[in-house]
Amino acid sequence: MLAGYALAGAARPALAEAAPPTQVDAARPADAGSGPIVIVDDRGIEHRFADAPRRIVTMLPSLTETAWVLGAGARLVGVDRFSDWPDEIASLPRLGGLEDAHIEAIAALAPDVVLASTASRAMERLEALGFRIVRLKSETHADLRRTLDLVAALLGTPAAGARAWARIEREIEAAARRVPPQMLGQRVYFEIGGGPYAAGASSFVGETIARLGLANIVEPQLGPFPKLNPEYVVRAKPDIIVGTRREQAALVRRPGWGALAAVREQRLCGFDTPQYDLLTRPGPRAGEAAALLVDCLVELAESERRRAPSSVR
């Protein structure tokens, strides 16, 4: 569930490498297929469509962003309450969340398909009413790539998914090239919300951290988004702490955290809500999220350079 919304829910300088993704052309002839569309969602359920859906509801911010980037903006008829990007979706009906979806409101929109998380139990009521629910998992880069391909196929433009993933890869690689050398190998604690959850090494966040040449204090066997005892972080002694700006202002008041070098020396990457949401959404702006993290690393490196004695500069 964490990976769905805030992973549901951050403003900093403009990103240096990544531009906001734009919609692909959903009508490109090279992408168009003929005949029925058959997809298998992340529950293993096969869905058959005679034609590409024209009325789509998305019940996860990352799925809203995915549908829009893949060219389905005009087909969206409703979204979950947390979807806030791009600005063009602002006028769409808000239909609740993972556990409190507005079933009657969704049914009234008569969607051809609802894109939702595998974690949403509320969707079972819609399925019982006969609506088509495509469930998707969102924990890793592999999940993100598979979702792009599946939604692109659903829209009748299968090649669009590969194009979107290739752009994400280029943006992450460009971000990795900007990481200051002294930041490589630094150990990171990425806090989810205000804790006690963290982004583990096997999560999409953790995979991005690794691609940037950083280490994760959360051991892979703990899973993608484990719940941690605060003492775990104290013992791990991270070099850098990533989280919300509001929570980071109070880190020093957590028992034992004031002794952490990352807290004492302000080696913190704190983000306001819009940017933090970007970092914790497994969607088509993953490359932009990588660039945002690197912006902070560059700032930390420059701050350390200014503090260093002139003789060692």
C-alpha cells in the first residue's frame, strides 16, 4: 500500500537534466494494432477488449501519470484523490483512495476500465458490479516498466511503453553522471513520510538510489518498504537522510538521532510535498525524480566544499 500513494501523499530549484515528460501521440500508425486487445494484469487475470478503452478511471497517482504520458489524457474520466499531475487533470472527478473508493461515483462514470493497485480491496465491489478492473503492482523498476508496457498495449499503442521507458533510462543515466565524486558510495536512509517506514534496496526508490552510485542502509531482505524501529537507523549511521522537509526539522528531537553525523552536519535532503510525492511515485517521472535527488547531492557537496578549510580545497 505504501508504494501506491505516497508512495500517497516537495519546491526546489529547477532540475538540471530532466524535462517533464510529455504525452506520446496515441494515434501513431506505427503503434496501432488490429483485432482485440488482450492483457494480463499483475494478479494474473486476463482481460480482453474488443477495442482500446475510451473511458478510463485511474485510482493511483502513478497510474494517472502513466496514462497521461502514454497519450490517454482525453480518455481519463476520473482519478483518485491524490492525483495532482499534470495540471490538465485538475477538473476531473476525484474518486477516493485505495480503501475508500467512491464506488457509486465510479459506476456513474461508466468507465470501460479502471486502473488500480493490487493492494486496493475496494475494487472488489466494482468487480462484483461487472466493471473491468486492471490491477497493477508498483514496487520496483521492473513493475514500472511492465506497467508502461501493459497500459500502452491497453491503449492500442504498444510501442509507446518502450519509448517512455527508454526516456526514463536516459534521464536516470544523465542524473547519475552529475553525482559529485565525493558522494559516490554514501549510505542513504530514505524515510517514507514521517516514518517509521523506509524505502528499501529492493524498492523502485532503492533501485534509483543504487543507480546513482549510493548505498542503502536498509538490508534487501527486509523488503521494498519495511517498517523500521527508529533504533535501526541510529545503529546504521546513514551518511545522508532523505525525507520530507517538515519531518527533518524535528529529527534532532528523536531519541539518539542528535548524535547522527547526518543530523549534526545537516547532510539532509528534505523536500516539500510536491517534490516528495514525485520521488515516491513509481511512474513515468522516475527520471525527473533521479535528477531531483542529484540536485540535493550537488548542493550537499558544494556546502561541504564551502565549509572545508582552504588548505584542503
